[in-house]
Amino acid sequence: MEAFFPVLSPFELAMAAMVAIVAGFVKGVVGFAMPLVFISGLTIFMPPELALAGLIVPTLATNVQQALRQGVQAAVRSTVDFRVFLGVGCIALVACAQLVRVFPEQTMMAVIGIPVTFFALLQISGYQLRLSGRNAGIETVAGAIAGALGGLSGIWGPPTVAYLTALNTPKHDQMRVQGVIYGLGAVALLGAHIGSGVLRSETIWFSLAMVPSAFFGMWIGLAVMDRIDQTVFRRATLFVLLAAGLNLIRRAWFG
């Protein structure tokens, strides 16, 4: 523990805790974007690799809570229903996590950010791009894209949410499905970055320290989510998705 915390000042740790609260709040309201908020906020004052390590444990912990909010049986049902997405996504995540130090991350950000932004803008403008039902081929592609981006950056929410939104998934179902998908993805991310060296004895303490603040923010966000209707939830999701897509494009062009 002593080997790590001297790297950050008390002020930086306090700022990191505030970022965690905001990340938890956004996740509580729309079910995703915690890694995106973490990375966007923490990289302002710390190296990207340390920021990536910091988000891993709180992301795993809050996703378990989100997945199990309606009980174990509902979570198991969602796991079975989205087994293709989950299986392909986990394979892609583990494979791409090993490339985190050599693959041009900015290229992947642009490839994902542009279509996600376009999708969100279309939906917000009133054009309803919807899938009539689940399709194994589309689900395989969506899972591979989400997993690849998650392995490289810790962010796999935008393509996942775009897919669930196109299916017009009901609010509480979408929250639970996201929790299951992201939770299993977070387990894979944890293992993958233990292997890659991003999460190690010096950095895991920082990640653990972010958990209480993330839970506090999520508690507030879930209270807000429970009080809004499906239409407001959908629009809030789309605006966060738009922000996520624009941020990916920004990172692709400006780093």
C-alpha cells in the first residue's frame, strides 16, 4: 500500500473520489458509462494506465449489485438470454486486453465512437432505429465490438447500450441485462489486466479505495432512475450515449 499511495497527493485522491461518485450516479440513472466517466475524469490528473486500474474493482462491484437488484433468478435468465453476446464479448475482451500496450487505441476509439454518435443522434432526432427481435448474427457482431473496446480501454458500454436500445428493452430489464453483461465483462477485465500487468499489487489499492464512493453515487442514481418513466429513461440513455460517442471521437483525435 505504501508503494502506491505516495504517487497521488491527498487532493488527487479526493478528486478521484469525486469522479467515482459522479461515475456511480450516472451508472445508477442509465445503467452504464461508469468506465467512461472514470477514464475521462481520472486521466485529467493521472496516467491512463493508472486510471484504467482504478476503475476495475468498482466497476465489478457495482455491476454485481446492478445485476442482482431483481434477484438471482432474473439475473440467470438474462445471462441465458444474452449468452451469445456474453460469450463472444468475453473472448474478444480477453484477447484485446493483451494488446492494450501495443494496439493503437485511438483507432479503436474512432471506429466505435463515430457509429455510436451517429446512432444516438438519429434516435434523439426522432428516427427510431429498432430491431424487431434478437438475431444471433447481429448479437455476435455487437458482442465482439463491445468486448474488443472493453479489453483495450475498459469501456464497453456504448455498443452494448446501442444494441439494447435498438431492441427497445424495458427500463428495469435493460438495467439488469447491462448489470449482467458488464458484470461478467468486469470479471474478464479483472483477470485480463492481472495478466497484462495493469492491475497489480501497487495499483489494486487505488481501485479498492474507489469502491465506497462509486457505491454512494450509484445509490443516488438508482433512486433517480426508479422515479422516471420509460420515455425519460430512454432519452437520458441516448444523451449519455451521445456524450460517450463524442468523447470517444475526442480521444481518437486528440488523445
